[in-house]
Amino acid sequence: MPHVAVIDPGTRQPELGSFNRIARAAPIAVTHHLPALFGVSSLLAEGDGLVGVIVLGSGASVHDDLAWQHDLIAWLRPRLAAGLPMLGLCYGHQLLATMLGGTVGYVRDDHEKLRGARTIVVPPDPWWGPGGAGSMVVSHREMVTSLPGSCAVLAASDAVPVEAFAHRELPVRGFQPHPEATPDFITGNQIPYDGPAHALAFGHGLVDAFVVAAAQGANATSSARASAVP
């Protein structure tokens, strides 16, 4: 059965609300994995049919050098190289960028977090269509500071030079904000946000479009294989 793995590397509590929203909207099965809390055994048990990966945010830094991070990278790397569609959000964005050869550093000299919301202008993309501008929740103290030549900046802001990026050949995208954020995520992470709940739909649409694209890719592959059977 085709499915998307949502990797939730939260170090304190899982993003259950965000995962549940993604799962309800998804046209295919979605599985939930908690490597920082429980290791990567559930990822190692993933069977056939994996068509995409979403890596969510974390209280960890990509520079922490923790055992679960090494295990997660070891699981991700061959799938990244094989061209499995991947979407990184906040920590996931930074993790995929560093795996591809980019660098990550602090946003502020005092290492304090940026919390709140920023307007992000997203260009047209095969995954989500015409693009547009919308408000997205942010909560991060680090950011992608450089990308390798294999990647392109999709969005930038006055606060962050790489709000979003895409690999030029591999099906990989990353967002520094939290487009997956739900009201309980905002409350649980003590993020000052006074925008209306419906404003979160812009970010949700980007995440949902990734899942739809992964599902469509899986369906296209299945159809091609079926037509090749004599």
C-alpha cells in the first residue's frame, strides 16, 4: 500500500495535532515516527510502498551529534539518493539542507529563538501549483545559511536568507517555517500568534500538496508497471 512517512523528531512531545491533520487530509496512508523519543525501529520496519517522507521540527539542533540523529540520517540518506520525495519543515529543512551539503547557523547572536509568524512568498512549483503569499508560523533559533549549487532558494525574507529551497534534480523541498502548524502546536510551543486560525490554511495547503504529489507519483508508477505486464 502506498504511504507517506511523517518523521516527527520532537524531543519533548510529538506533533500529534499536526500529524492528525495531515493524516485526515491525505489521499493515502500516512505513518508517524518518533526517532528522538523512541529511536528509528519503526522506520526500519517500513515495508514496501513508501512514496514520500516529511521531516517535521525538533527542539534539537542539526549540530547536536546525537545517536538518534545519526540513525535517522543513515535511514534517510539512501532514500534521498534514490530520489524518494522528501519535504523538510524547520528542523527537517535544516537537516535535509546539511545532508545535501548546505550549512546551518544561528539566526541571532544571542541564540534566542524567533517566534511568531512571517509572510512567505512561494513561487510556482510542480508540487503545489501557482504559489502565492501567506502567513506561516515560525519558531527557530537556527537557519540554513548556505546551500550547495545543487539546490535553489525558493523563498527568502528579511529575517532568513533561505525560507524555502528545492533541489534542482531530486524531489526535495524544505521550509524554514512551520506550514504544518495547528492551534495546539502554537499553544504547546508558546508561540505568540494572534492571526486567525483560517490563516494557517496557506501552509497546510503546501504540506497537503506534497502528499498529493507523492500519491500521484505512486499511482503513475503503479499504472506504468501494470501496463508493462503482458
